[in-house]
Amino acid sequence: MTARLIGIILSLTAILAAVPDACAQLSVIGGNITATITTGIAGGEPVAVSNSSVTLRYRLQSAITKITVRTSCPGQRFNLGVVAAAVPQGVAAPQVTLVNGMLDVDLIVSIPLKPPSQNQNATLLYTASATFAQGNSAELGNDVHTVTYTLIDQ
Amino acid sequence: MKLRLLISAAILLLLCPQARSQAIYATSSHTVTVVVSTITLVQVSSGVVGLTISGANALAGQDLMTVSNEATNLLWGINSGLKKVVVNSSVATPLFTLKLAALSPSQGTAAPQVTLSTTATDLLLNVGRSSGNCVLQYTAEALASQGTGTDAHTITFTVQNQ
């Protein structure tokens, strides 16, 4: 009887430790985006373009958390960076350079415990750049990044 | 006693997040596409170059008089492969000879000095996928026997496939 009770308690503990809060949520609002570099400076470099049309929506958890980012872009040729702006809860990390195959890198850290429980919205500011030496999409193809954000214990 | 210890440990695990393994609460992905258009830029640093052959350029007993100008630069930015810069003048029948050379290109290779005409002639080679600049060295030549006059050239630089 005692052994069974211990077993149940340990199982519950393991389950609760492994399964995050039911209200856990992280989502990219705004869908897929395209950044197109069209102009440059003679004797300089192409002009970088920025896009801030996407929002990262997240919720506070029962633990201090952070949001990390990584990308998959096989055959990447150009440059892409992202930084979180207007972060309501937590601290934005410096701009992250997105490189194919990278490990998760911190984007927002020190996200405090809940409450509040409502959604928090940060702006994702992407900056795409290229050099003349890196060529163009007509000859080399576009860079298609699958950018993944993860809400994780800090 | 053992039961109490185990229950205490379980409660501790529940209450203390640090004791848990690092939990992933959620992930979300989207696609970001980076497109780089074909960009081809060529530009001169100044719009007007004046070359005047005067008595100061003349040597008694010598028919050929020359004057040079290196006051302007050519700048370019090209993100396509295998490109060159050619140059031509708008003047079909100039009174005097005008020559041009690209000096000290930061990228690519300078072609030999060009005698300007309405036919496009190579000025810079191997400037594909590069950004750079060079000094434009104009040299005007006149023979004393040609007399006086003025040629007003419109010089056009063009990026072409190599």
C-alpha cells in the first residue's frame, strides 16, 4: 500500500515536472514575411531592409522563462537578424544573427513569473542585408528561413 | 519515516522549478524569405570635367599638346557575376583626341587606356559581384596644327556582361 502510494506520488511529480502549465503559449502573429533588398550604394553595399510586421505573443509561466530563437535555412547566402522590440515582460537580448543550423540563442530573457496571465506581445524586428559580393536571388535563389521560437525555463 | 521523506521530496520538486529539468513550454515557427534583387549601379563622383589645353601645355617645336585630369572617380556596385564597365562618348567626330584610363581600381582589372569614341570600349573588367571605385584619368590631346576649338563630350559608363 505504502509502496503504491509512493509510486503514485513520484509519478505525479514526474508528470507535473515534465508537462508545463496548461496555459503555456507562444505564437508568432503575422504569418510568413518576405524582406526584399532592392537598392544599394555605388562604392558601398546594398541597403538593408527591416520588417517589424510580426508580433511574438507569449505568456508568463510559473517559472522564470526566456524565449530563444534559431533558424533553418539550407544554402543560406544572405544575412538576417532579429531583435525583440517593445518587450512588455522580460529583457530583450541584443540582435541575434540568424545562421543556418545555429543553436538556440536568447531573444528575450528574464521573463518574470505570472501574474498577469494575459498575452504579452513583443515586436519582432527583422533586418535583412547582403553585400554586392554575396550576389543576388536571380542567380542564386532566395534564402528561406524557418525561424523557430521557444519558450523555455531560464 | 521513509514515506514522509519521499513526500517531502516530491513536494519540494513540485514547488521548486530549479529542481525540475528545463521545461519547454511552447515553440512557434514561421518563414522569413530574404530576396535580393539584381542591383547594378555605376556612378561618377562629379558631373563635369574640364580640360583646357593652353599655352602652358605647349612646348615650342612640339606639335602634340596634352593635359590630364584625375579629379573624378567612378564608383560601382554590382551583385551579378561576370560584368565589365564599358565607356563611350557622344561625340562622333571630335576635333581633338580624348583618352580615358581607370587608375587604381579597388576591385576588378583596368583595361588599357581608351581613346573615346561613340563605340563602347572596355574600361574595367571583372567587376561582377563587387563594389569599388577607381580614379578616372582623362587625357586630352591636340596638335598645334589643329588650331583651336571645343569638344563637349557626354561620357557614358555602362555595365555589361563580360
